[in-house]
Amino acid sequence: MRLLLVEDEYKIANALARGLSSEGYAVDIARNGDDGLAAALNDPLDLVVLDRMLPGGYDGIAIVRQMREQNIMTPVLMLTAKDAVSDRVAGLDAGADDYLVKPFAFEELLARIRVLTRSSDQKESTPELRYGGLTLDLKSKTALRGLDRIDLSLKEFTLLDYLMRNPEIVLSKQQIIEHVWNYDADILPNTVEAFIAMLRNKIDKPYPDESYLQTVRGFGYKLERQVK
Amino acid sequence: MNRIFSSAIMRLTVLYVIVLACVCLLFSSFIYALASNEIEQTSRRQVVGFRGALGRFIIDEVESEELRKIEANEARARLKSKLLLGNLAVIGIGALLSFRFAKKTLAPVEDSLRAQERFTSDASHELRTPLASMRTEIEVALRDKKLSANDARELLASNLEEVLTLQSMTDNLLSLARNRELGDKKLIELDRLMAKLVKKHQQRAKKQSMKLVVDVEKIKVYTNANALSQLISILLDNSLKYAGKESTIQLAARKVGDRLHVNVSDDGVGIPVAELGSIFDRFYKSDVSRTNSRIKGHGLGLSIAKQLTDALGGTIRADLARKNKGIVFTIELPLL
């Protein structure tokens, strides 16, 4: 899942990026309002974590307002060091989905991100994704096939997470690159193939009767249950 | 916030109007009593005069008394309606004026409350940001199961930086909050005091490839040396922070009449004219310094400078330098 982090405080941005990356998110950092707005409007993102006070022409409120005006409905989690009720209301009214006051607990940020990226049909309390006999535990970052627990590397987890959020949809390699890796990563389509192969080795190979990762020749990949 | 004030204004207006109405009522009833008494007497006198002039006609006593009463009653009714009209006008105009007056009365309260609010909001931002940095860095590091000693050292160094920021901010805030009692004033040699001060800043200027030019008259000033050097230090520090590379900072001091004029100017980036007025506000930071995260400042220095100048019995102001490049601070202090 790809996140944009718009934060001008150098240290906070770096620490958050580091923490979020180690949770399997692909994180882009924008350090001022103008870069943040450009990225929020143009990049394929799954979530924006937005600081409210930013240098440059656009602050957090202006960015989220612009996004909503252009019909970009990516969830926005706003961060702020100001906690007056009026500040919070202004943020939410502008179109932010949630609000977190600095300093916050990193655990809480993670939980809120999970809530904001939870798909509408996934309302149960346990943070997991399900498709057919395949389950992805978002907290322990492991996959379950039936009762077998399958350990995943961080990138494998992020990749499977993206596929499971878009089941039965053909995803091109480019789409996969954009949602699984961040802006700075220099990824070739071959890398995607390699990761898909590794994932397939873990979740499909040991189970000959039923497969999930399908190759769509000439287009890309698709998560779909196929019984052999 | 707005609602509180508009309701307070309304309540105050109503109160004023009630007081006004009571006064009017009292006054009117007093006038009415007085005037109806007058009417009574005048009409009686008229009846007597009437009889005297038209003595030959025999008018029925009772009839004339009736007539007089009717006339007097009519006069009273006229008076009543006039008083009522007058009262209504007074109360109407009074209500309008009361509203204006209430608004004016509450304006300074509202201003100071807003300033207080802004201060709290700015302070919370400035105090929470370093805390947020530290908390996030520590929590993220603690989640890392393979944290190396090197990482830990880096984390501690970074945390220490934030602690120092918080410390200097705390010092500054406390210094602003304290009622400044200056120590003894002494006769000091200005050029000596400045020379000592400049030495410290000269090194920093060199490091940042800036120039610091000093032009101080040899004069004696009766003042508090500590406060004066702290004041000049703050201004030099401010210029060193914001003027930018290759800029020149000038410190000049001379006697003008019976006042001491100190100028600290630079030819750096300056600030927008509109912001000159707020430069001494607590936590004010120009956008320039907000954009540049390398500049460590939290906008309290100049507030302290202003407070120090006040305590020394002088004035301080900021202007844009020539061609809108850089800022000129001018301090005027009494020589004696």
C-alpha cells in the first residue's frame, strides 16, 4: 500500500517514513505544501498522511480541499500540533477523514491507517483481508491458507495486500509498481515478476488443487480462485 | 468564541437599555407629576381670570368646573402621549448607542482574548513539535528489533537536540513571563561593552560567511549592562539567523540629543512589509524561517528584545532596509 507523507518537520517525517516502511507501506515524503499537493493530485496513492501547518503556498487544509475539489477521494489522515476544537473541525470540514494530534503514539497512527484503508465490506474487528481460502493477517503480516500459517517477507506482504484489496481485477505491472513501491524505488517490471514468483512459491505451489495468483498474458496479474 | 462575544454584547445592550428605561420612566413620571400639577393650577387661574373678564355673564359654577376639568384632562393626555413618544425615541436611540457602546467596551477584551488564544495555539505548536519528533523517533526505534548501537547513538543525539530546543524555549518563555526587574544601573563605556559582545558574534558570522561591521561611538551610558548586552545579542543573533549567506550585518551606536541610538541592520532576505508589525509578537516567525527547517528559532527572541527595551525605558522598532533588502532595528534609549 502506498502512502504519501506530507510533513515539513524533517525528523518526524524521517522517523515516520522509517516506521511505516518497516510495516510494509511504500512511503513517499513531501516536505512542503507545493510538493505535497502535486503528489496528492497526481500519484496513485492509497492514503495521505498530511501535516496541517506546512511551508509554501499550500497548508494541509488547502491540500485536502484541492484534492476533494478534484474528486480525489484518497483517505486523508491529518496531523497537527494544534488541538483547539476549531482547528480539528476546520480540518475535518475541509475533507480530512481523521485527525491525530501531535505528539501521538505510533501504534495509534498505525491503527488509524488500518481503519482508513479498511475496505467497506471488511468491518470485522480483526485487521485482516480475506479472499476464498486465503487470509492475510495485517497485524502479524502473515498469510493463512486454510489453517496453514505462511510467513511472508515485507515486500511479499505488501504485494499480497495490494492484490487482496483488488480481487478478481487485472492489475498491470505498472499499477503494482505504483502501489507497492514508493516513488524513489527504481523498479523494473522484471522485479514484479520475481516477487510474484516468490509469492506464488509460498501460497500456491504447496497446494496443487487450488491456485490464487493468476497471470494474465500481456496485461499483468490477478488474484482469483481457480480450482484445478 | 464569536458566539460568546455576540451574546455578551447583546446582554450588555439589554442591560444598558433596561437601565435607560428605568431612568426614563422615573424621570417621566417626575415630569408628569410636576406638569399635571402645573396644568391644574394654570387652568384654575384661567377660570378665575375668565370670570373676572366676563363678570357680567353668570356662568354656572358647576358647568365651568366641568369645562375646566375636561380641558385639564385633555392637556394631561397630550402631555402623556408626548412623554411616551419622547421616551420611545430616547430608548430607541439609546438601544442603538448601547449596542455600539457595548461593542466598543468589549472590543479590547475580545482582542486580548484572541491574542491569548493565538499565543496558546502557537505555544502548543512550538512545544509539541519537538516532543512529537522525540516520541515518534523513540517509538519507531523501539519497534526495530535489530536496532544497532549506532542507530541508538544517532537517536540519542537527535533527541538531545530536541531537548535543547525545548530547554531554550522554556527559558525564553519563563523569561517573558517573569516581571522583569532590572538590576542596578551603572555608568558604562558603550564601546567596550559592544566590543566584548561583537567578539562572540564575529566568529559565528565568519563561519556563516557573513560580515559583521561595527561602528560604535565612544560614549558613556548610564544603564543596566546585562540587559543592554542581552538586547543587542538578541538582535545580532536574529540577523545571523535570518539574513543568509554573504550578507553584511551592521551594528551602529551613536548619541542623538540626549538619547542613545543603536541600529542593527542587515541586507538579507527581509520580510514582507505587512509582517513588520507582528515581528515582536511572541512566536512570530516569518515564512522564510518556517520554510527553512535548518534555522532553529521559535520566535521568542524579538519579544524578549522588546520587553528588555521597555524595561530600559526605551523604544525599539523594525523597518525595511533600503530597496527592501533586509531589516533595520532601531533602539532608542535614554543616555542617563
